Amino acid sequence: MVAASSRKRKGKIRWSKLYSFAACFRPLTSKERLAARELIGQPGFSRVVFCNEPHLHKRKPYKYPYNYISTTKYNVLTFLPRALFEQFRRVANFYFLLAAIFSLFSLAPFSRASLIAPLVFVVGISMLKEAVEDWHRFLQDLDVNNRTVKTHISNGVFVDKLWKELRVGDVVKVNKGEYFPSDLLLLSSGNEDGVCYVETMNLDGETNLKIKRCLEASLCLNEDEEFSKFKATVHCEDPNPNLYTFVGNIEFEKESYPLSPSQLLLRDSKLRNTDYIYGVVIFSGHDTKAVRNSTRSPSKRSRIERKMDHIIYILFSMLVLVSLVSSFGSLLYLRQDMVDWWYLQLPDDNKVNDLDDSNSEKYDDRFFNPSKPVQSAGLQFIRALILYGYLIPISLYVSIEVVKVLQTMLINKDIELYDDVTCKSVQARTSNLNEELGQVEMILSDKTGTLTCNQMEFRKCSIAGVSYGGDITEVDLAASMRMNADFEPFEFSIDETDGATRSFEPFEFSVSSFSAQNGNARLTKTEGPVIKGFNFRDDRLTNENWIHGSNLFDITMFFRVMALCHTGIPLEDDNHKMDKLSYEAESPEEVSFLIASQEFGFQFCRRTQSLMVLREFDPSSMKEVEREYKLLNLLEFSSSRKRMSVIVSNEDGQIFLLCKGADSIIFDRLADNGRAYEQATTMHLSSYAEDGLRTLAFAYRTIEAAEYESWNTIFTQAKATIGPEREELLEQASETIEKDLILLGVVAVEDKLQKGVPECIDKLAQAGLKIWLLTGDKRETAINIGFACSLLRQDMKQFHLSLSRDAESNNQVKDMKEDILQQIESSYKMVCEERNKEAPFGLVIDGKALEIALRGDVKDEFLQLAVNCASVICCRVSPKQKALITRLVKQYTGKTTLAIGDGANDVGMIQEADIGVGISGMEGMEAVMASDFSLPQFRFLERLLIVHGHWCYQRISKMVLYFVYKNVAFGLTLFYYELYTSFSGEVLYDDWYMTMFNVMLTSLPVIALGVLEQDVSSDICLQFPALYQQGPRNVHFSWSRIIGWILNGVVSSLVIFLANIYILSPTAMRENGFVADIDSLGATTYTCIIWTVNCQIALITSHFTWIQHLSIWGSILLWYIFLLVYGALPPNFSGNAFQVLVEGIGPAPLYWMITVLVVVVSLLPYFIHIVIQRSYFPMDDHIIQEMEQCYKKYDVRDNEMWVREQRNSQRSTRIGFSARVDAKILSFNQQLQQKKLSIYRSVTNSPIYRSITTSPFS
Amino acid sequence: MTDTDRGTQRDRHSAFSLFTQQSLPACKPVLTPEWVIMTFLFIGFIFIPVGLVTLRASHSVVEIVERYDIGCVPEPFRIDKVSYIQDDSIPKNCSLSFKVPKYMKAPIYIYYQLDNYYQNHRRYVKSRSDKQLLHGQNEHGISSCQPVEVNNDRPIIPCGLIAWSLFNDTFTFIRNRAELKVNRKNIAWKSDRGHKFGKNVYPFNFQNGTLIGGGKLNPTIPLSDQEDLIVWMRTSALPSFRKLYGRIEKDLDVDDVVVVHLMNNYNTYSFGGKKKLVLSTTSWLGGKNDFLGLAYVFIGSSSVTIAVVFTLLHLLSPRHYEDTSYLPWN
């Protein structure tokens, strides 16, 4: 009962009073109202919505789509044509389609089945994959579409209705914490004044809540029953993607009221701090602004795949070349010799004339017609194109797809990428980009929800010049620990040589002494109950111990500021213990203050219109007392003011102004006698800031009643003013009272990072990746996070690009441009000058400056500067800008970019980047839907890139190269044979051998390679992130490698073919005198090919599990089995291959000896190549493999060299935690040096030392 | 470390999870100098002996090759050999004689060798009907036999260019005035005789057309016993080929003089092909062919050389394995 009544009471608070001059309540000016009215009914503004009468929207012209959303690419009808079209857009597939068509007209050298079957198989598999992926999309849509919302049916009854069944005109009721199912027109809310709070993080990434307010006219509609008779008509704009505009009017009870964006609740945003709202559906489904804003995700192709196209072109030109040679050769033979070959019975000109017409047709062989040599050669050319088609790896695409699907499956199944908290795991949503993960050079990251949890934690505070909550930063801790570790071996060696120097103090900077030197913080390790938003451990303040502090009054005032100067409200939670409250406020920061002050014994319990009630711990009586404070005024926080104040009077009638704000702003407004703690506080501030904590300074002043009265009249007047000058007046008024403050201290809150984020960023930085932070949040927050993630650090040179005040006020694009250009140029000059020095650069730019910087003529300069900075932070950027930056960076640098984000505001960026990653831990699905990979947490990016990316890149590039090799080696033997058959188009091998080649006999090993190959294990990948650089440098798929592999294929084919014909011809191949005929030679040569290509893949593989062994040796075995089975079939099926193994080649020792010889000889060049490379030009993975091999016996990680190399590999890293620790160590060492020097000086200057050195005994 | 610890907590034992976690036990060979040297030496030590044995086998084979296409045309006709061979009125018999250079142990295989004869021409190879060869007249799938499938509206058995161009030179061998018996049985593959050429299929309407190609067939003998045809129908892979004619099952001594009476019927003159008669013994490896042995010896000795060179290089300027100075960051 109590809870219910208090909720009712809370609902009665008039929020509009609380926010005394919030800008969003600015009423429309009459001019705008007029403009809006004029637009209605014009083209583009023709939509009519009959509120609460959805049945009227079932017929034209008011028929609008249902609220059903589909993101699938295909539907049942369009799947076949569209998917087929997609398939045959690939050059290779189109070529094989043509080949298959030709095969129907007896042009082809092969049987029809052997040409059509592989094509159907390949295309079928690819289409199946498309279908499965689309099915998943469909299921996700289904999930969204089947959410429910309370919808009005009739007579004031609301029932649950599926989202997809909503129609325009439906009245819905959305409860707190729910998403809006479509774009709604706000009719009324649970708050009396029709205000509601909306979280739009999914749309624009801004974390603060937006206020929406209904029209006065519809305020009364705040009960279910009211809607039984409700009717209204809305005229408004047509669906469009613009999130921030809305033009329309509503006719309600014979009156027309204009509508503005502040009445429009957008799909994908969430209701917060408001119990419920009523709204009417204006735009549904694909008409909603959020959906209109989303673009269909472009199909992305990886770099390797794009390069693969070029390889296909090369192979294709090779194909055309050999086909030309063949057709030209056949032309020559036909012209010169072939006429004399009587055994061919070629249609001779003379003979044809002799025979009657019916016979002449029968002699007409289009391929060998001496009377039409050119036509014959042309046909031969087409036949050759098909014949040598084995040069084009038809199964390459399908094998790659199979491999990628399997890779994807393995990525999805990785336990290390499973998040226990959200029970979600990594999802590769498309399998196209696995290998692209291994080539990323630039990461563009969103902040809120991606790096941070959007949750504030109270961490530290400095009250009256004393810092609480611990002094040591984590960087100090890590640095001192590392230094100790470094010194240990060093110290050891000293021990042995000279015992006297043992007193040398490596522990000088150890944790204990460090904290002892710099303050007397008592770190209590006892873990209390974890309180959300409060991560503060200092028993000088907790448990009411603060009453023993020296500056009791300041401490008390400090806590009062914390408990009173805010806009929050307490929230009764039935489940919660009654003495602890939870709070809700506009920003999570304020919530953390309220929780902290409650922990300190200043519980904020109630707020009424003009009263705030605190339950305070009274030091004198040692009891909790309830005190009431009259809220006189509230001076709102805004980004330009950067401060907020409340004016309260306590029970004794004393009037206080309690103020909190950015430290610089507060420090400017201090009274002369209020600066007692300024120096100490400033010191603490900088240490907090370095840790990435957000700081706010607290101050107060007492106001005399008279002064207050006179000020209040001015302020009230200002508030009553209507018009553009209102804000200025208010600003001036508050300026006059917020002065002569007395500084109390500062608080530091942590924008809580997600688990493992700094470590992950550190590893990514070590892997050589650049990380850009793009956030919609304000600059201070962004910089704090930059520090917290070690993207920025104190010794880093920072450039801040922003519009200077005059340029901004002038509002002249030209001025602004010049301003920015100047800043960029000066910064760039500095970068150029100091590039060789160690200190890296950081760039911070805000949205407005960015807008200028990304314009055509400035953008190159800007990008040049940005690329040269170690880290870049862009704040206050709109979703569109995020996408724009991503595109420009991608274009300008040509490097692979990865964008990661969690909200709908990141969708543009995610789609634009080469790889888009969505965070799936959050509620919104938009980013995930648009992404290529979804992660439950940012930290999984580390393993995804450094392990899986690296592996997949290696696997796919090895695989593609091998494929090229394999097909060149096989395809060219066909060509060589043509030279011996007078280019007649005869094939050395049986049709089925050839069909089996790509489908069965060589496909499994290459798939095993593509799925399971590992150059080094995952542990080692993570320990040596620098290995990742192989991908961005593209060492495994460079043109020299590609050409090398093609040459290797040429060599192998030559060896195989020549050895076979020289050995098998013309003498007997067996003891019984039988000679090798075309079938024996074909089977033998083919055996050699199967052995060679399968042994070649064994040479490539560096990681043999039983699967690889089975697939490689099994494929070879399979060939013999196939030959046996095929040969055992009746001759009707097997043709000339009948019994070829059993009777022809099997019993001949020559056959087996050729196989051994050819395999060794054809692999020898490659083997010598890798031997030379390994021995004299080893790559990093080779060395690491060797290191691992050598130290397998011991535990690798304890090995000294291992640790040293790990350290060395990180040396060039410029950002991240390790780099920061390194920098710290450097500065510590400098201090140490100085200290040693001073000790040395003091010793050498001491009289004793002098006497010793000058003594004659020495 | 913690990563692996966490992994072990879940069941790592099942083979499936080992697979999905990509941690199947694997062998990771690393190419160390020792391995390289061992490999090359191994190849060398296997290949050289094998090569030598092979060469020996090849050298044990005695081979006599006699070209007779020009010699068998009488002097006056040598200007226009084509008209000589096409003129049926001129007798085509001819004789050759040669001395056996080395002792030849039976069986001695008799081959005829044709050069520049494209039995592998696509038009030629395809011009046959396996169905007809096996099942005879019942089958009508003879369209593949173009252009020799029917004559006077009746199908030809065996049809097709290959059969039509059957080689028809014949040889008889005389040593010391006694005829050497030539065994002409079992010169074709057993499976061909048993399963590809019908026992009840008899030549029919063969070589009756206006154009006469090669040899004629005895219409009373079923195809499965026409071994000459069967051998001829196994088309050769290359334009220069030998085909088995028969076997002499008596040893030939050194300096034995063998006289060959042959019927020089087959026309190779129009396209400049050569005809040779080959007598050869065989070893376990088949005929005389040094290429294989030489290749083995060459590769074997190259491998040994590479091994030696590599060992020297390794000793003179060794790259220490796991030498970290090659790492890019050093």
C-alpha cells in the first residue's frame, strides 16, 4: 500500500517545474506554426491518420503497411531468380554456365554430365548457404515482430497485440522500460503534465534521456477508459528518414493543434523514468523513421576474395592463350598435314564432290573440315576453352564457402568467446569475412555500450584537500610490479659478483613504499557487499567513520551537496531492503552520487515540489535524523554552463547555494576565502583524470535572505519571459548568484568500462591496430574514457580540434573552415617535427569541427593528421558522421577497417566499414542485425581478431593459392597432351577421372587445411599479438606468392607430363610385352597428379591432426579405390577404363616407380624453396614455431627468452595499457637515476668520502 | 594460463569439443636443418640404388629395330610410293634380314612400330562403337562410328575408323632356313577379349565400301578371337607407337641371322609415316628404357649433393634455430 501511494505521489511531481528552463519546452514560435500549417496537404505532407480508428486504414487511399518488419534479402518467390543471378555474376560461375550450355550442343570435349554436375553442385551449395543465412535473418525478424504491446481494441480495453499486427491509428500503451513498437504520437503519460523520458541510445548514441511532452489538449487521456470514445485526425508529413523533424497537426475535438518532434516517439527508443504512456501509431513498419534510416546492409567481400577475382582473370587469360595456341595449331595441321591422313577420312574437297548430297552431310565434321579451316579452328577454340577449363578452379568458390561456413561454426562454438553473464556467444552472421578479420588495421569503436557499460561508479573523492579512495593508479601498480620483476634477475647477477651492492634498492618503487610515501590511504581489502554504482573502499569515510575527520563541517557540506544538488528521485523497490533506496535521474552520474551519499549516511528519501528530505547521520547525537530542505531554485545543468546549482534553505532558514560542476568552471567562481583546498584538490584532480575518472567539483555558498530575495525577482522575471532572449536572461541571472563559492572538494566517478576492455585494447594495440573512438557523448566523457582505456595518457601530445568561439558565433562556413584548417596544419607540423621521438600523439575532435573537417577540401589534410596520430577520439558525432568518417578513412588509407558498436546509431558505421561488429549483450538488436559479427562483449574482439582472424586469413590465403596451383598443374597437362595429338582436342584422361578431380580426389585435404590449419596455437597468437601484422601486411597473399604458386604449378605439370611420356613410350611397360595405350598412360599420369597435389598440400600443412592425415592419405587411397570400382563396372559404363588398374597398370612395377619418381621430382622445387626460406629468410611464425618446439619440454611461458621476446614484440606499441606502463617505467627510471645521482653526489661530497679517496692507502 | 584453466573445467575429453575448440592433438613438424639433411640423404640413398637396379634391368633387354617402309618399296617405285602401295596389282612381299647382336632369351616380343601416325586424333579415337563390338548387329548405337558406320545401307561390323584402318602388314621369321614359330595368341588384354569384344559377333560388311582402308577380317572368326584387331583398337597415346604382333618362343643366339618375309600392305606413305619392325626381350620392368633409371640416379645424386651443400652451409654459417633476431620486432 505504501509503495503504491508513494508511486502515485511521485507521479504528481511536475517535472516541468523541476527543469526550470529546459530548452525543449520552448514553444513553437508563431512563424514556425504558420509554416507547418502551410505545408500540410502539400506533396510530401499528405499523410492522414485516423487515431483510434485503425479499421479506416484498411482501404485505400489510407492503406498503410502493417508494423511488420523484414530484413531478409529474398522471399519464397524471389529466391530462385535472385540467388541464381547473384551466383552467375561471378565470372567463374558464368564461364562454367556457358561451358555447360555448350556441352548440350556436342561442342564440348567432355560428356554433358561431367560438365553440368559440378556446376549444379557448386551453385547449389552456394545457394543453400544463402538460403540458410536468409532464414536466420527471417527468424530474427520474427523475434522482433512477435513482441507484444498493449493495444486498445474497444471501450477502453487494452489487450496484448503482436508488434507486426499493429496498424496505423492504433492506440497503444507502452510501459516503463519497453521499446516503442513504431513511431508513436504521444497522447499522454503517467506523469501529470504529460512528460515522458525517452532513451534514444539506439538511435543516436546519446546517453542522456530526452524529454517528450504531449499536447495540453490530450493531457486528459491518461486512463484506459478515456479511449473508448477518443477520436482524432492527424495530418502530417510522409514517411522520411529524418529523425529530428516532424511536421503535422492534430484535429481533436474540433480544434486543430500543431505537432512537433517533441510529441513523436520513435521506434527503437525506450521509455524511461515514466510509468506508462499512451500513444497512437503514426508510422508503422517500414515507414518508421528508424527503419527508413537504416540502409540495406551491403554485401561485403573480403580483400582476398577481391584479389581472387584478379587471379581468376589471370587464369582466364592463361586459358584463352592456350586455347588460342590450340586452335591455331589445329588450323596449321588442318591446312598442311591432316588432309593426307587417310585414316581420318576427312571430307576432302574432291571426294565430297564425288559423293551425292546425302553422303556429303555425313562426312561433314565441323571440327575438321579442310574446306573451311577457319571455321573449324574457331570451333576448336571454343572446345579448347571448355577443355582447359580445369585451369579455372570451379570448385574454388564452393570449397571456400564450405570452409568459411565451417570456420564460422568453429568461431561460434569457441568456448573462450562465450559470455557467461549474458549466455551469448560470438555469432558470425555472414561467413564472407572471416579472413578479413585477419587483415584489420583500423578499429572504429563506439563508446557507450561498447567500451563502457553506461553505468557510473563512485570511485574516489577529495574532500577538504584530503583524497579518499586510494591513490595508487593501476598503471603505477603494474609499473612497479614490472620493475621489480625486471630487477630480480639483474639483482641476482649482482649478488654473485659483489655482495656489497646488495643494498641497491630495486624495491624502492614497490607498492607498499609508494603508497606510504604519497599519503596514508588505507586500502581495505575486505570485500563488502557489492553495491551497484559504488566502488569506493576507504574506511575513513565509510561506516560513518568520517565523523572522526578533522574538517567535519566541510565533509558534512560536501555530502549535502552530493545529496541535494541533483534532479533525481528516490525509487521504492519492494524487493529491496527498506533502509536502502535506489534512485533514478537524468544521468547515471547523478544516480551514483545519490547512492554514494546514501552510503555515507546522507540518504535522500523524498522529494516534493518544493521540499527535499534527507535522512542524515548527525555526528553530535550519533543518530540518524530526518531533515527537510526547502528547494528554492534549481539552476539547470547544460553543456554550455557545465554546472548545476540548487538553492535550498535548511530548517534554520539559512539559504545555501549548492553547486557542482566542471572543475575549471567552479574554480573560476571561487571566493577568495574559498580557495583553501585549491592546491591539494588540483593535484588530486590530475591524478584522477589520468586514471580516466570523470571529476566534478563541489562548492557552496551561503546567501543572505535579502540578497536571495532581490535575485529571485530577477530570476523569476527571466523565467517568465517568452522569446529568444529568455535563455540569455536566465544565464545572466544565474551568473550573478553562482559566485564567491567555497570549494569543498571533488568527486571522481568512473564511467564503468566493460569487463576486460583495457586489456583487450592493449592487446589490439600490440597487434598494431589503430583504435579510433567515435562517440555521441560530450568531449569530457570521451577524453575520460580515452584515459581509462589507455588510448590517451599524460605524456601524450594531444591535439584538440574544435571551433573557436568567434568562428562559431560568426556561423560563416568559410571562417570555420579556415579556423579548422589552421589548427590541422599547425598540429600536422608538430607531428612532422616530432615524428621520430617516442612520444605519440592523440587527436581529439568534436562533432562540429568534424563536420567542417570532413568537407571536400579539408578532409585530406584532416585524415593525414589523424592517420599519423596514435589515437583519435571523435566526440559528439552523429550517426551519419560516424558512417562518413568510416567511409573516408577506408577510402583515404585503403586499409581494412572494423567498426564496432552496439546501438542503432552505429548501424551506418557498421555497414560502411569493411567489417561491422555489433555488441549483442545489449537489448537493441539493430546493430547486431546490421553487423557481420556480433559479440557479447567488446573484450572478445581480441580473440576474434588475433586468434581467429589470424588463422582464417592464413587458412584462406593458403587455400586459395593451393587451389590455383592444383588446377594449373592439372589443367596444363591437358594442354601439353594436345601438342601430341595434333591439337585435335583429344583428352588424355577419362571424363570421370576429371570430374572426380575437384569434387572428390583433391577437395577434402584443402577443406581440412582451410578449417583446421594453425601456424601457431591460439595461446601463442595471444602472447605474440605482433604476429597479427602478417595479415595487414598481407604476406601470405602477395602477388609474388601468387605468381610463385602459378609457376610451381607449371613446373609440376611439366614434370608429371614429360616423365610419363618419356618413360612409358614407346617400349613395353610390363614383362609380358604389353605397351601403354592411351588409357594406361592417362591413368598413370593421373595417378601422378593425385599423388603430387596431395603431397603438396601435406607440405603446406603445418598442423596435422588425424583429420588432415585422413583427408590427405585418404584422398590418395580413394583414387585407387575409385579406379578399382570404376574399372570393375561393365565396359558399357567404364569404357576404356575397364580393368585398367587390375590388368593394365597395376601389375607393372614401372607404374609404381613412375609415381614415386614424379612425386619427388615435382615437389623438389617447392621443397628446396621452403628449405631456403626457413633457413635464411625465416618469417616470424617460423621462428615462433621453432621456439615453441624447442621449449616444449619445459613450460614455454616461464622461459626467459620467451618472456623477453614477448616484451620485445610489444615495444613499438604506442597506445594501450602496456605502453602506458612502459612510459611510467621510463619516468620512474629517470627519477631513480636522479635519485642515485643525488645520493652519489652527496656521498662524494661528504667529508668521509673525500678523506677516503684522498687517503694514501687507497 | 587462465584461459586454458577455464577450458579444462568444461569437458575437454570428448573428441567433438576438442574439434570445436580447435585443440585436437596435432603433430606440428618443423623443418629443422637436421630434418632437411636427413630428407635429402634419404632420397639420395633410396633413389641411387633403385636407379641403378632399374638401369641394369633396362640394359639386360635386347632390342632390335629395323625400319622397312622405304626398303620394302622397290627402287623404281620410290619416287611415288603412294601409288605403289595403292596399286593392288603389284605384289607387296619383301624380305629383311638381320643379325642378332646378343643372346635373346624367349619370349621375344615382336612389335610393329608406326611413327607420325596420329592414332590419338580425336576424330579417330571416337570413331568406334563399344556396344557393337560386344553385342553385334542388335545394337544400333553406331552413330559414333562416323564416318564408317554403314555401307550400302547395312551396318558395318566392326564399324568406325579405327577398325577400318586396321594394320595389315604380316611377318614371317626364318632362322637357319627353318621358320620360327610366332605365337599370335594372347597378345591382347584378357579383359578386352573376354568383355569388350563379343564371342558371337562376326565381322560383317567389313571393308566392302568404295574406300578400302587397312586389313580385312576373316568373317568366320568372332571378334573376341581377332586379336590383331583388339590390339589395334587399343589406341595409342602418342603419334609414335609400337603394337604387339606376336611372340617368338625360342631363344635367339648371338649372330643368328634372322630373315623376315613380310607383306608390305599398309599405307604410311601418303602421310610420311615410318614403319619399323621391333624384336625385343623384356625385363621385369618391361622394354628397354634408360630414362627411368637415369632419372632416378640423377635425382638421387642431386639430393645427396644438395644435402652436402646444405650441410656445409649449415656448418659454415648456421642460422640458429629459434634465432629471435629474425623476428620483425628485433
